[in-house]
Amino acid sequence: MLSDPRIMEVLGVALGGGGAGMDDDDDKDSDKPPSPSKNDKPQSMDVDKQQSQQQQQSSSTTTQEKEEEEDLSQLSPAEQKKKQDQKLAVQAKLRGNDLYKAKQFDEALSAYDEAIALDPTNMTFHSNKAAVYFTSKRYDECIASCREAVEVGKANRAPFEERAKALTRCAKAYQKKGDLEMAIECCREAQLE
């Protein structure tokens, strides 16, 4: 999609660069590659490029993993344990996500609890736990989890968007409970994040 000159031109204009009608050069069109016509053959070259890009991405991922392993050797034992716990926490979260998708809410909650125990500084685990509570219509627990997620997020400088998302979920839980005043208050807090 990014190889399409029309898309690139639109992106250039949107990002403040030049675009159609921005230059006074009349020979600019000669630099553009010809646009594909309906009679052109399927773009097998694009498929080959995509496959080579995927291979490069997988090899770069492997390289990044090796670099992380090398970096771990330079860390103190406490930092190594923290990094290892964070990796295990992310794995527990992913397991919880799969269980949530399979509607196995109790198992998902225990997976998120495991992730929280391993890395209590990540608000995403609390927020995911709140999502499970919301889906299973346990609104009071959802509200408590959302509030906890926001506090953890503030303490650990989580992005504002994530904190606002937790507050919005909290507002939805208050709305489901019928407490519209608190729902509106949570929405206001979310907007201020």
C-alpha cells in the first residue's frame, strides 16, 4: 500500500510535506512511476517483497532477542530477576488474554493475578482484570480494578491513554450499575488524563 504513489502523496500532504499543486515544477510528473492499470498482471513482485520483508523481520526479531540476552548478562542479579519476571508476567497476560477470548473468566483472572504478582508495576494487567470483571457483570470488582489500574499507572508513569481507558471502563461499569453521576465523573477524569 505504501508503494502506491497516490497514497504517499496523500501522506506527504497530511504530514505537512509537499503534495499535488505544491510545487511549481512541471517536470515533477516525469519522476513518478506509472500508475498501475487494470490490464497489468498481478503484482507478484509485491508478494516476493512482502515475503522477504517478513523474513527480515523474523531475523531482526531473533537478533533483538539475542541482544536482550546479551544485555541481561551485563545487569545486576536483581535487575536480571526483574527482567525475567517481566517476561513471565507478559506470558501470563497472554495466557489470560487467550482464556478471556475463550470465555474462561475464572482462569483468565488467575492468569492476570499471576502476572500482577510477577510485575505489579504494569497497569495493563489490572486493566485486563477489570475487563474480565466487566464482561462477567461483576461491576463493583471492575470499578475497584480500574481504580487500582489508574493508581498503578500514575505511580509508574503509564501513558495517559491507558489511564483514560481504565477510567472509561470504570465509567461504563458505573453506568451499568445505574450510577450515572459517578459514570459522568469518571468520564470527566478520563478526559483530564
